Amino acid sequence: MESITVSRSMDAPPEAVREAMGDLGPFMRAAGFDEVDGDGDVIRLANRVGPATIQLELVLRETDHDLAYDQREGIFKEMRTTYDVEPSGEGSEVTATTEFALDVALVGEVLDSTIIKRQRRVELDAQFDWLETQTDDE
């Protein structure tokens, strides 16, 4: 499986960051997805990446991580993302890791792991930017 990890230090305490992440609709939209729809533990996303539109159905899962979800349907053979928030100095260190395996039959030559990693880094950075704006007053 391929993997991408992005971390960022934030001035807000871990509780404030976790609370902002818990507002899943805006948190997922902050990644730049064109469509976000949630129903309980299921999140449906759509996003244009290059010449293709990626549609994913994610399911939240209970783990030791602050937030974790797996792809249930989509272009990946397998995909999971975890977010961890740890105390750091007077603020927090937020780390997101996405692991994925491409389903070559679905993706073909349109997308490759380099494009996926680049796009995922942009999405995670945008989510972290949003978290910072949501926790500025903390």
C-alpha cells in the first residue's frame, strides 16, 4: 500500500481541534471536495482530480485515533485515513495519514499513485488550514 502523512503544529489545545474535526461536513468540504453528503457513519464524497471525477463512500470506524475512516466504495482497492491530535507545547500536533492501494482495473492509466499523493496532500493541508481558522480563538 502507498502512504502519505501530513502533520502540522497548531496553537489550539487538542480538545478544540478534536471538536472542530468532529463537524464532519465542513471538515470534509474544507479538503476541497466538490460534493459531501453524510448519513450517520457513512460519508459520500465526489471530487475532480485531473481529467477524472473520484467518488468515494467512506465509513467511520472506532479506533484509538481521533478520527478514522475506510473507503467502502470507490476507486481504491483499499483506502483508510486516520487523524491524530496530540498535545504539543501550548498547542497541538495534528497528523493525518492516508494509506491506499489503487484498483488498476478502475483507475487505469488516468491516475497514478503520484497524482493521488499530490492531491491528498493538497486536501489534508486545506483541512488543516480550516482547522486553524476554526480554532483561532482557543
